Amino acid sequence: MAAAVKRDINKAGWEQSDFPILCETCLGPNPYIRMTKQEYGKTCGTCARPYTVFRWNPGQASGSRFKSTVVCQTCAKVKNICQTCLLDLEYGLPTQVRDTALGLKNSAPTSAVNREYFAQNHDGKDVGADDSRKAASAGKEMLKQLARTDPYYKRNRAQICSFFVKGNCTRGEECPYRHEMPSDGPMAKQNIQDRYHGTSDPVARKILGQHADSQGLKPPEDQSVMSLFLTSLPDNATQESVRVVAVNSLPFLEPSAIRNVVHVAKTRCAFVNFTSRISAERAAEAWANGLDVEGTRLGVRWGKPKKAAPPKPAEEIEV
């Protein structure tokens, strides 16, 4: 069968596999599960290539739903993620959280023209998140604090019954779906592309925001504050060196997102001013555990709002 596929030019690049790449949570607590395998059953959710689909129930006795793989193994290896939940296999976190902490840039193309070409070039290669070894210690410390080491089987629960939401479900207790009302908000708007590429993932933004708040970097209410204050700079630090480190540690932002860097050598501190509030918030989330500059851990705090100029006294008018 494999030789026939290789000879068919229309099936070149299609993926065949014997076992999926899954995390412990998606596999479930039962060590003896039945898994079905369908070659070229679906197209990958990211590169759109046909791949081998696996389907199983992680825990039928506990009311779990059937799960299946949603991306091919090549795309999963590129990001070092589970084929089903698309979470990092080492830390159990969304790719946006991992890449933000380690300062990694998304290398997978998002356009339909280059996705298949990128996947074919990486097919069969031993790829993964090897750049994490070069990451700063502050980012690794941040991941250790946020890592989810224990399986979370609640994620395998059955989906919400759509008929119950409409008020016309007649199955009652025999319904295999959950009888709950869905919650509104950004958490209900999740998709495969945002989770895989680490862009605008609501789960990742929630995790990063809560961690930044716990580290004393809660965004100030004044929306005009768009600067971060760095302390304990090395003696040989310069304005240009601070800017280079800031740009390299924020690969998900354009270099132009940093308006300027004001270095105060006398007090060994610096102000990093951004062009927008959202860029400053994302930088604060990435630097929640500090910023490493030449082996020195810098302290990071939000800048203070500028004091409003006192009103000018009204001119006296002679009558």
C-alpha cells in the first residue's frame, strides 16, 4: 500500500503513521483503550495535507467523549505539541505561552501557499522546540511556574448538548452530552489556527495575564501608560544594547513597536517606550519573571503616568 502511494503523484506528501503523538490527558486514565485508525481520513487542520486519523474514547466509564487527532504528525513535531489538544508536550501549555516565555518566533507559515511546502520540507525530519535550550533563564523559570505536570481529565468531558441549550432535549439522563448552558466570552471563541500558531489564543492570554498580575505587573488603569521601567542594569549597558536585548526577547512584536529606549547610566535603569498599549502589555507578560541582560536579571515594572500640568491662572480682566 505504501509503495502504491509513493508511485501516485497525486498522493505525494500524504502522511502515514502507526501511532499518534498524544499527551497523557488526551490518552485518558485507562491503559487499555481501543483506537481506530483511518489512513488519509482527514486533511490536517494547519497544512491541509491528508494524514492518518486516530479516534478513541479516553474514558467511557467517566463520561468522556470520543477524541481524534486534528493535525498531522509533521505539524505536531514542528511545534512539539499533542495532535489533539495542540498543547506543548513538555509543559502542557499553549504554544503562545511557551513561545512568549522562551522568546521563540513562530516559524510555521500561515498562508495557504507556503503551508504545504513547509510541511513537505519538514516531513520525516527530527524537528521540535530545540531552541528552548538557548532561552534565557527567566523564561525557563516562568515555564516551570506555569507548567501543568498532572493530567487534567476534565478536559475530556462530553460536549454541551445543543438541544438542551435550545430547551428541547428529550433524552434526559440518557443524553450522552452535558446539560449545561455555555459560557459567553473570549474563552468560547477558540480555533485550531490561533492555538497552533500562537496568535490571539484566549487561553494563552488568560494564563499570561494572570501570571503577570501575580508578579506585580498588573497593567495600570491609565491607558496612556505605554512604557516599562527596567532596573539593575549592568555597568557596561548602553541604550543600544538594551534595545537589542528587548527586540530579541520579543520576536512576536515588530521592532518598530518599541518607540525608543531611554537609558539612565547614573542610576543603572532604563525606560522602554512602546508605540501602543497592547505591545506594552505583551512585553510585560513576556518579562514577568524579569529580563536577562548579559547574565544579569533586570527588574521590570510599569512606568508611571505623567503628571498633568497645573492649570494656568486665569488672566484678570479689567472692567
